[in-house]
Amino acid sequence: MARTTVSFDSNGIRIAGHLYTPDTAHETSSGAPAAGPWPALVVGHPGTSVKEQTSGTYARRMAERGFVALAFDAAHQGESGGLPRGLEDPAQRVEDFKAAVSYLATRDDVDAGRVGLLGICASGGYSLAAGGGDHRVRAVATVSGVDVARQFRLGADGTQDPAVFRGLLDAAGRARTAAARGEDPGAMPVFPETAEQAEALGGAHGAEGFAYYCTSRGRHERSTRAMPWQSVDKLASFDAFHAVPLLAPRPLLQIVGSRAVTSWMAVEVHQRATGPRELHWIEGASHVDLYDRTRFIDPAVDKLAAFFGAHLSAADPAAGPARLAAAR
């Protein structure tokens, strides 16, 4: 397996990526010839994350299974371009996925008819929206997938008091007015100062996010620490799940930890999907456990490799929907 630094354009913004390619010394488990062209995956990171964290972990592991895998920094984040820094712009995030597919389609070592999306956490939702409207995508899988807009509006567990989000929208409006006056609009902190504060604000889910992003466990210097306030109102009306029915007859796999407080969103997606779909539970895993805990990642990667190996196996793009229709 080799890793190469690459870049591509997404709506005029330079996107930085790491491209993981299989070892050419042996036949790959995906069924592709050892010399390629290979089936390929676009691997998206969680909100505030960067390609060196969990998306890079999954991309590397999938390359070891015989897939070209592209992990990238979303626009406005990490080593990618885009101002203001740290912006969470749902429309741009969906465009990033589509631009990544375009980039892979230009490579000689990639079979452009065998491309799938793998979204982790917030990118799980963005991959659904991107895949629904992009028929170049043959299959979609998510790990701990969420709609980050729903999470802002309703909370990680879906029970948040609506007043919380109304307060965020008030703050976002004030920030826009301040910017129009030439004043510093400030930014919304992503994490508090201590683990105790994180748990008080976000319960167990907040505490485990802090443990990954703010300690030596998973911290990275380029991971986003604050979001521009306009991220909030950009998320207000976004619905990552609206395009889920458009995925059919292409297949969807969702991998979810049995202890994940966010799992209600995966259940909603499963109910909305009209094509081949599977909701696969990793027993004992929380939402963030699937970012870096080897005992949970191992079975997740096994499942992903089997899923993409089956659904990205035919060289003819038309064979996928036909095969899936026959299987139902």
C-alpha cells in the first residue's frame, strides 16, 4: 500500500488529499488485477476532522483490501483552501464529494465505472446527498453516519430543547451584523476547555468527542477548533437525507455502533431508503469508538470490504443496477 499527496478542484477551491493505492505485488481481495485499474472509494471525514485522522485510517485499511481510496480535507478545513477557515458549508461539502469522484475518474489506475463513497460521521450524511444526485457513484456506505444539520437542530440524541438551536441562530445573526459593520464576528467554539465541561454540555457523546479530538488519542493540529458563525445558519435548512430515495437501485450500507447515541439517524435513513440497504450494528461500539478503536474498526472494515467488493465488482457500470434488481 502506498500513500500519495494529491489535490483537485472543488467549485474553485483547492482540495488537499491523500491517495492510498493497493500493493501491486499481489492479487487484491477486491478481485481487481494486481496492476489495476482498481475500484475506488472517496472517504470523507467527520465534521471538524482532517484526513490524517479517522478517514485516513479507513482509507489506508481499504487500500490494503484492494481499493484505491482517497481521503481529503473538506474545503475551508485542514490543508484545503477556502475562507473563512473552519466553515461548515453543507452545499460545498456535497460538492467536495462530487469533485473527488471527478478526480478519481481521471486517473489511469482507477476504473471510473467502479467508484463508491464512504462517509464517516458528518460525511456520512454528505455522502448520501452527493451519491443520491451523482450516478457515477455505484455504492454508498457510512460509518457512524449522521446529518450534522439534524444534530445541530435536535442534538446528538434527538432530544435537544429547540431553544438551544434558536439561540445559536440568534448568535449567528448577530455575527453577520457585526461583520457588516466591520467588526470581528467571532466564532463558535467546537469544544470546551475541559472534559468535564464537554460532558456537562453534551453528555457522554460530548465527552467521547473531547477524548478523541482534544487529547493525544486523536488530536491533530489542523483539526477545526472553532466554526465561523455562518456555519450555523447554513446548516439550518439543510437536509442530508432528502436524496436517500434517489440512491435506489444502488446499494447502501450503514455501519453503526450499538451504543451510539446518534444511531436514531441511521435508523431514519434505513427507513427512507428504497433500494438495497443494510443497517449493520457493531456490538458494544459507541459513535466515536468506530473512529479509532481497533477492535471495532476491524469488523467494520471486514464488512466494508465485502460490501464494496461485491458491488464494485463488475466493470460495466450498467451491470450494477441490473444485478441488484435481479437480487431483490
